Amino acid sequence: PLFYKDNTRMFYGDAKKSVDSLLPMIE
């Protein structure tokens, strides 16, 4: 459904943001 798809996209966006902020600390 549309709600699920939208929710997944939002979650993926948050996850990507978290990864982007974590990567500099790892390197």
C-alpha cells in the first residue's frame, strides 16, 4: 500500500542519514 511504501522510504532516508553521519567517524 501507499502508506507502507511512504513509511519505508522515510525509514530508508533516516537510515541513509545515519550511515552518512557515522561513516566519517569510522574512517
